[in-house]
Amino acid sequence: MTKRYSAFALLKEGLVGHTGWQPAWRSPEPKPRYDVVVVGGGGHGLATAHYLVRNHGLSSVAVIEKGWIGGGNSGRNTTVVRSNYFFPESAALYEMALKLYEGLSRALNYNIMLSQRGMVSLCHSPAEMETAARTVNAMQINGIDAELLSRAEVQRLMPALNCGPDARYPVYGAVHQARGGTARHDAVNWGYARAADRAGVDILQNTEVTDFIIEDGACRGVRTSRGDIRADRVGIAVAGHTSVLAARAGFRLPLTSFALQAAITEAVKPALDCVVVSPATGTYVSQSDKGDMVLGGGLDLVPSYGQRGNLPTLETVIAGLLEMFPSFRQLRLARQWAGITDVTPDSSPIIGESPLPNLFLNCGWGTGGFKAIPAGGTLFAHLLATGKHHEISRPFDLDRFERGRLIDEAAGSGIAH
Amino acid sequence: MTAFRVEGAGRIDRARPLLFHFDDVEVRGFAGDTIASALLASGVNVVGRSFKYHRPRGVWGFGVEDPNSLVDIAAPVVGANAQATTTLAFDGMRVKSVNGRPNVARDRGRFIDLFARFMPAGFYYKTFMFPNWHLFEPSVRAMSGFGRVDADAELPRSAEQINRAVDVLVVGAGPAGLLAALRAAEAGRSVLLVEQGGTVGGSLLVRTAAIDGRDGVTWTAEMLQRLAERGATVMTRTTAFGVYDHGLVALNEKGQGGRPDRLWRIRPGHVVLATGAIERPLPFANNDLPGVRSAEAALAYLRHHGIATGRKVVVATNNGLAYETAEALAAAGVDVTLVDSRRDAGIVPKGYGLLTGRSVVAAEGRGEVAGVRLDDGSRLVADSVVVSGGFTPTVHLYCQARGKLVWDAVAAAFVPGGPLAGLSLAGAVTGAFDLAGVFASVGTALQPIGVAAGALPAVAAGQPYAIAAAWPKPGAEGRVFIDLQHDVTVKDVELAARENYTSVEHLKRYTALGMAGDQGKTSNLNGIALMAELTGRTIPEVGTTTYRPPFTPVPLSSLAGWRSGGLFNPPRRLVLENVHRDAGASLREYGGWLRPAFYGDGPEVEAVAREARRAREAVALFDGSPLGKIEVCGPEAAAFVDFVYYNAMATLPVGRCRYGLMLAESGVVFDDGVLMRLDANRFVVSCSSSHVAAVQAHLEAWRQDRFDRKRLFIHNATPALATLTLSGPQARPLLETLDLGLALDDAALPHMAFASGAFDGVPVRVSRVSFTGDRSYELVIGSDRAEALWTRLMAAGAAFGITPLGTEALMVLRAEKGYIVIGKDSDGLTLPVDLGVTAPLRRKKGEFIGRRSLVSPEAQRPDRKQLVGLVVEDGEAPLVTGAHGVETRDGAKRSIGYVTSSYVSPGLGRPIALGLIERGASRHGEVIDIQHQRTMRQARIAAPCAFDPAGERLNG
Amino acid sequence: MQLFSCPFCGPRGESEFRFAGEFGNARPEGATVTDAQWSSYLHRRSNPKGRSAELWLHLTCGEVFRLDRDTLTHVVSGSYALGDCAEEVQP
């Protein structure tokens, strides 16, 4: 049996028809109780389980997933990773994630294909250049790589970008984070799942949480489609569906669920080297290693749990793309879809204890959850294992809404989330 | 050369030959040929290279289901990844093969296939980690993708988009679609019938049929005639690619003669899906060799294009429908052997050999088919193998419409579970593969809309489908391909099962099965069935992946439509734009408006300084027309403005103006501006130019939520009224020359008052409000008279040294005064206290928007960022807007705020700046470090107002 | 393109509208409003999966109205002008 992934193992298995590979994760029967149960088998939930074992030595951990792991936003996003944030609190959070991403393939022994192709946020006016300067300086002060690019530098990075004066939104320059880029989303989910499973975590797929076991005013476990499962602490990491579980636990959260669309074109030979976003057109795009252009834009601002695409937003996103890259008119749309994002009033996440004791929340990542997975997992694991905040997650506690201490990146930096 | 044209067969126009280039090969065809059919007939066996292993691939299918034949079109209209099977051939066309260097015939990348055993599904997840994926990625990227984007191509900048409502939309113009469309049209419904292929009739143009005593082609022509008589619209080469919320169906109509494709958005009262079914491959080793193709496609190429797929052909099937292919090929003179995996189909062969109870286990040949090996070990020589593994109903649109599939064990396929609201199904999509069943399903499909199908056409019985499923088998020898476009084999699915990627979605993602541009039209079901077998589940237990739009790839240009250039988010334009242009203005977009940035030639800096200086010394005229003018009227108007402003407004006297802040409920400053009171029940809200729509919506929401809607009205008069502002010491003498019929002396019209006059008999409102710090008169006049007023002021102003004032110079003037621009000098966290406006919270009695937030713990924090002026302490250069104030605390550098506005003040002859700095209000006089791009400056914190702090010039 | 029905204008495409919040989020007022009450009004939402009563603004005519819809299927079940006994209609 071959356990460890490597070029050598691949050669060896290649000679014997790949019959020695083990399951990436088991499909165990649920146990009646665990120390910690994490609800939600997306990137955040799986990473949390992984770090509960690895960082905190817990031995009895389960991840409960209604469908198949990685089937929600962590398998539907546009795979962008970056930490070009404005406030020190956000910078610390997302930089923690990016740093972990940088070592993740080897840490998990699973190639997550981190591709640091650079993240370029375009500026289309002198006013946007001023905002860009504010962001770049904030990032540099926060110790994060960021440069302000001139138009010529932008053009050099992206020859296909229309930087001419005839562009509807002329390019003045850009914010560049060279360490930004993409990672293969499925690989992140599966890599964490495999690592967690190896460490003894039970990943329970096709298991739906129907209610919480509440005794003496505190959460003591979950009721599921496969029976009751008791736990000392329960964590929720279910993104767009958090409000549904919160309602079962008897509280409301500062969340509204919206569909965020994404789409890909057919695969073509390399034509775009970095990840680029234009706040003016509302479009962002990168080319995957497979060759397709992966595009996205703003939210469909109709509250929704329907995980499907729609035309109006997509048409705007594509019009924006073609304004930026006129030669992409040759391309064709291959697939569109949507994920359900849980959006907070300040578009920053919530990590903290819920109003129900022993029940903890990791939610509110909105459109930006994927890039934060390693940090979300690390911080949530810390909270679940110790009952206390890591200093990086403290500002993101639910209590900030009562205190009025919001962390509103869009408000602070003018750069869309 | 294998395939060949059969004399006299097909519907191509042999009188109109055509010639095009495929790479450097000359390809001859006829009008009516697709690129694929012309390539086939010309003996081009290799049309593509597979994605992963660069294996040679030939034409497999006939239409959108073909996984192999992607090409780039270099002329006449450039396009990447065109499907050769659905793209018409033109004389003079230039077609390039993709994914082969230098081309697919002699692909240098074909060596990859030698290493295929080391590259199973997901192999990249297991390697390339040491030392770093970054080292391997560039070569992987270079290998990936199919076609190329031609960066220099000139492409039409806009495509048409058309909206249409119809009673009944019928998708698919085969026998079911034709009959359903005709019956609906006969019942008086407006009908749109769309067909993705180039011809109407579907299987009737391919298979022999006898309908009411006519052959299928004649019957089709009659149906078309009758549809036309009933006024139904029939569109060919038009694909219904998506069903969206609330029943919207999107179509893409292929362009012709250089016209781009166009998008149709249809709102149908009802949809009948008659989308047919797609043939599956048979799983055997090397089933991807060029020359192996669909039996249905082989028949279609013969009937449509007069092409026989080979001279010695093996037809392999597990159902009755491939017999017609065998029979037709034999009739065309082809040597045919039919291999039927069923033991006894009870069919007497006509002109071809028949082996029953036998299956093909491998295709043999190097680079193209030379023969097959059967399960009994025997071999057959063949130059083409045509296969039918059964038919998969085309349920994509049904599933997009949230329909649920059920498993039909007899048809060995997923079929729709039944009609949905506003959508029903007819024909092969329901799992009916014989003509009688197809017509019968039309009656069911029309029931929901109350249309009777009437007497159904009488048909002669054809071969029964009678499929005996032949799913891929675990442990099959050789390389049995399931997904041809993405190179997924039986071994890959086995590996996925072994590694527990057993959910159908994991199977798809891990092996890439069905993720290519064809979205697995021929492959998904075989993959699902194999996974079911491997994991001891039934096929419906494994289930399908989610069907996503579009059904077939849609040009991005169709979806963008006309939103291009100036029509993409069109900027709003000033009534006086041409006047400004004539005055030499450089226009720039500000908050969605195209406005003069500065006037005249020369460097911008000098022009701005010139205008600013003249404004301070003499008089300047500024076009402030986008400035919001929202009227609030009614008996509740005073209470309303008091509620929506932070400042007390109910006490504002008639004829006076008051500056105020509007807050959001979070307490954050949402907008600022001047409120005027026209009379007891009438106010004008003057809001920021870029904010008018947002403010209007904000006011409307509160009006309707909280006030009596019958006693309070809001009207946005901004578009109807122009605002021209005179500012400067000479403003009053200049204005006096116009004789507006009102007293301009300071007693009659003091600062923050307004009065009404007339200009050439047209009412004009004159307000003493200032955004420059100088005496200013804001003239509001009907937009249609703005040009006359502007022209008169400029002419009369010449004697007073007037200058037109651009937005850039105005920004300098207001910054000198410390006047803020919301969103620039404030951000999404700025509270009134941060701007030094605290009196209303202390004094105002009534409730107002955002009040409670101003007493939150956060609002009380001492270290809030507050508006300050910044005086440069180290030289003459201005600070950079966006630079941060920094300090070092506990050894770490941190930001304490940032520069929000920065200019060189022509009036003061030194740089000025505004900023938001922590505890700034209490730090005046303190010198702080300012960082931009790792360089440090020094600035002293001061009051925001740097110019005329006593405000004497307002009346100067 | 979803179709929403403005009580004043009738059915129109979704891009003519703007979501204005959940219906029935009462504004707490007076001197005794606590931080928690105010925060709840500002930020906490039911965010239901399924039937939902919402406030929408029709951008073109300015009408603010109640729209009852299903957040999963997107089926619209009704729209009501404010003040027209909208409070009595149960979602």
C-alpha cells in the first residue's frame, strides 16, 4: 500500500497499475460522542479538524457534512488567494492564511497547486490611484508585499489588457500583490480531508445536522440524519447556510445570504498570466492551469439560497471582461454556477462563541472564504480547543457588532471585497 | 483515406464546391458541409489531439455532442475552440488545428502518451511538490488548453440581444418538436420553434420513416409549410442554452456572413422540451482511435453529406437503432459487419454480416483503426468502427429548470421525472426512442396548456430499441476511454473509487470527467454506471452531477451584447458638454459624470493653478449641474428633513440655507450638503453629485417607511435644472450686470440665503452658498436655458477677469478651506464627531437617522480618526494622497491614518493637505511621520482650514 | 432575469429593484434602547431559507414595498404596497 504522495510513489504505482493507493479518507460510521464536532465539510471545517489534531492534540474529532465534502463554496469559488487588505486586523488574518498556503502542499503532502501569479487590482482614474496608494501603503506598513504599478508596468504584466485611451475605463495603474494568486480549490479541501483522516478525524459525509442537543442551556451535541452525536464543543462552518442552523439553535446572526456567481470559458492556451480585478467594471478573472478563464464579479443582490447562476450579473461581468480584454471576444462561456455567500454588514468574518454556550461560529466570510481557509481552520481550532480566542481572531468576534467596532474593508480602503 | 463521398447521396450542393485550409492541408467540400464533414470526406482522419495525452482523435459525432473536433478559425471570423461538427464550412476559410505542435497531424507532444501510466487521474495532486509547484507549473500551463486567443484579431465590438415573449417555446425541431409546435400554433398560440442544427427534422432527415404514408423528409417539409401558414417562427442554428429563474430561456443564434452570434432572451408562457437524445460510446480498449465514431453520426454523415464512414466498417451495438446505419452503409456499397452484444435481436440482416452475442473488446490499429478484436478472441478487419452504446436523453434544460430525473431501467437512462410548472417534454428526451412513442409523448406534453394533440400521425414500426446496457466494466483490459475530451479512462474511475472519491461530484472533479467544454454529453452516464458497479450502488444511487448552463458554449460576445465602449456603463453627460469642449475643457469622469477637469492647453498642474488663482483674485464660473436638487414637499416635510439630517433642520427659516450631514443608521456620514427652505412645506436637498440616486433612494425608503406618504413627496429635480456657480471677489459686480430682478446686496441676500429672480424671463434661483470660501452665487436655472446663462456670464465676465473653473481647481479651493468631499476626506467609518460636528447630538431633541449609533461605545473611543489639516514640514513638495501617518509603538510601525486630499495651494504658495488621523482633533501642532512607498515625510497637524480661517472672504 | 412586481408599476425585471431589508425589522427608539437592541436592529437578520418577507425599492418609480418570495426557489408569492394592511399579511 502506498500512503505517501511523491514522484517516486507515482512512478512505483504507475508500474503496478496504481492499485496500491489508499483511500484519501475513510467513510466511517459515526460514533456516539466526540470531543469536538465540526459541522460543515468545506475547507474551513476540514482545516479546523486538521488543526484540532495537529495543533492541539485532540484525538476525538468529527466533521459532519450534509452532502459531499467540498461541495459548497470551497468547491465553487474562483480559487483566488491574496492578503491585500487594509486594516491591520484583516491583514493579520489573511496574511496568516497566505503564509500557511505557501507551505500547505508539503504540510499536507497534497499538491494544492498554489500558483502565486500575482494579484493585480486595476485603477481607472486619478482618484482610484489615490485610493490605491492608501491601500499599498497600508499593506506595506502591515508588512505585506504590495506595490503600486504604473500603466506601463500593468501592460507588461498583461499584454492582452486594453490600456489604451479608447478603453471605457482607461488604466492608470494598479495595486500589485505578487504573492497573490490561485490555488486548486478541490485540492485544498481534499488535502485537508486526507490529512485530518490520517490523524483520526472521522469525516461523516451524507450526514445532515437536523438539530442541536441543548441541555442546561448549553449545546451538548447534534442530532443528525444518522443519529445523535454528543460533543463537548460544536463548531459551525457552513457558510451561506449558517443562519439556518442558527435558527435551530434559537438565535439570529448578522448575516444575509446572497448568490455569488462564477463562470469559466473554454480552455485555451496561456493568454493571461495573473489574477486581475477591475473595481470599475466589477469583473475579476484569472486563467487556470487547465486553460480556462475563471471569472467572477459582484454579488447577485437578491437574498438567495439558490446555488445557481443568473443572466443579469453574468452579462455585466462578461461585458466588463471584454472591455478589459477585447481579444477575449473569441472565447466562449463553458459553465456558470453560483455559491451562497454569508455576508456580514462589514464584509468581515465572524469567529467566536455563539449566543448558545459550547456552540461556536466560523462564518460570514462572504465572498472571500477560500483565501482564508488555513487561517480560518487554525483560528477556529484554537477557539474550539481552548475556548479562547487566538489574538488574530479576537477582533472578529460576534461582539463587534454590539460594540460598533466593525472591520469594514470596503469602507476603509475603497477596494471592493 | 477511409471515409468517402457516395455518389448522389446527401443534401450537399455539389454544384457549389468550396475549398478551405485546415492547417496547411487543402480541404475540398461542398456548400452544406460542416468543417467536420469536409474533413471526413477529404480523408483527414486526425482532427484533434486529446487534452492530456495528446492522443490523435478523429471526428466522433455529428453535432454538439462531438468531444474531439475543436478547431480555431482564423478567417473569416476569428474564433477559438469552434466545434468542427457544428461550424459550416466556407470557401476560403482558414481553420487551424488545436493542441498540437506544429499541428495535430505531427504533434510533437504525442510522446506524452508514452508516460500515460504515470499520469492517472489526479496525478498532479501527488507530485510536483518538491521543491515547489512553481517550478513545474509553467510547463503544465503550456501544455494545457485547446485553442489560441488571437490577440490581434479585429472583432465586432457589439452583438445583438433580443427579448421576446411567446406563448409556447419548443426546443428541438425533430418529429416531436415539429408536431408539438404545429399543434400549439393551430390552437392559436404564438409559437417559437428553435433548432440547434442547421436543418429542421432531426432524426427524420437521418432515419427512414413512414408517417401518414409519407417519408420523413416530405412530412418535415409539410410540417414546416403548415407552421409557416400558422405564423409560427422557426429558428435554426439556434441553441436554447439556459433556463433561468422565473422561466427565462436564453438562446444563442449562430451568426452568419460575419455577423456575430446573437442572444435571445425568451419569456415563454410554456416550454416544450423536445431536445432528443445523444448516443453514447461503447466501452472497449482504444475506443478513441480515429475512425471510431458514433453509429448515429455515421448515418447522419451519409444522409446529410453523402459520406460513408469507411470502406470496411464494423458496426458495434447493444441496441436496435444501429441496424439502420449498417443497412444504409451496406446499401452505399460499404462492406459492413454488425456486432450486436445482444444474443438474439431477431433481425434479419440486409446486405451486411451479423454477429450476435459478441462484443468488441478492443479497436486495433496505429493512429487509426485497422480492425477490432471481439470477446471471443476473433478479429475483424475494418477501417472504421461505428458504435452505439445506447442513447442518453438530453435532459440538461429540464434539470436547469430544477426538474428531477428518474432512472428508467428499460431505456437504461435517466429520464425526466415529469412535467414542471410551465415546462413539459416530448420525444426522445422522455426515453421514447421509437417514432410511435415519440408522437404519443407530444399529446402528454401539450396537456398542461390545454392543447389537444388530435389524431397522432400513423407510423410504420421501426427497429425496436431494446437496449441491453453495456456499461464499462471494472478491470477491463487496455485503455478504455470514457471521456474523450478529457482523457478519462476506466482505470481513472477505478482509481477514484479506490481512493474514495466516490460521490459523483468527487468523481467529476477528481478525474475531470465531464468537465471539458462538451460537459460530458457522451461520457457522464458511462462514468456514473462504472462508479456504481465499483461501489456496489445502483446508478440512480450514484446520481448525476448538477447540470449547469450553458448547454453548449456561448460566445462571450453574445452575452456582453451591446455593452461595449461608450455603451458600457455610459457616463452621464452635462447639458453644457459642448460648451465646455469649445472652451478647451479636458473632460474626465467624476462620480459617473463626464465633467471638465480643467480648461485650456498646457500641463494640467499649470491650468489648475491658473484657474484657482483667478477664482481667488477675480471671478470663476463652475458648472455644478450634477449637484443634487431633490425637492421634499408636503405638510410633513419639515419633520422629515429634521429626521433625515443630523443637524436640526425644522428650524430653518424660509429663504435660508443650512449646511448639514446625513447619516446612515450606523452613524456614519452618508452625505453632506446644503438644505434650502423654499416655503413652510417645501425644501430642496442639495446632495453630492455622485450620490443623487443613492440619496434619493435613501429618502424614499424613509419617507415610505415612517411618514404619511400622502402628506410627503420627494421629487428629484436634478436632471431638469442646471447649477452654475459664480465665485470670487468679482462675482457680485458681474452678477449685477445681468439684471436678474433681485437685490444682491448682503442685507437682502446674505451668505446662506437665497432669492428668486429671472434671466430673460426664465426663473432663476440664486443662492449664497460657497464651496470655495469666496463669495459665491449658485444659479439654478432650467437646463434648457443653461447655455444662454453660461454664455452671458462668460461674455459679461470678460471685463471682470472671469475664468471657467474645472473640477480639479475647485477641489484645490475647497481643500484650502478644509471643506470635505464625502467618500474622499471621509470613509465608511467616519462619524460626525470625527469631522468635529458634535452640537446636534448634544442639542437636537428629536429623533434622527443614526442617533443611537453615535452613543455606542465605538463612537466614544478617544482614538478615532479625525479630520485634520496637514502642514508640510520638510520642503515644498506636496504630500501624496494615500500616504499614511505612521508611528512606532512597541517596536512596530503602525498606521495612524492617512492623507485624504493634497495639493499645492496657489493662494498660499505652499502644499496643503487634509487627512484622517487618530485623535487628530486634539493633536494640532504635533509633527508626525508620513509614509508613502517606503519614503518618509514630516507634517504638522493643524486645523483643516488653511485659508482665510476667519471666513472674511465669504463676504469679500 | 427574475420578475418582481411593483405594486405601482407591475412586473419588472429584477435589475430595476434594490433589496432594502427584511420586512418587519422595527426600529427601537427612545432613551432606553440598549446597545444590544440597537445592534440587533442594525445587524441581526432572520435570513430565512425558504419563505421570506422583504422590503424592496423600485428604483425607477421610487415605490418601497413588501415582496414575499422564496429564497430557495425564487418563486414570488406576493407584493404589497406599504400601508395597505401589509402588516396583516403573513409571509
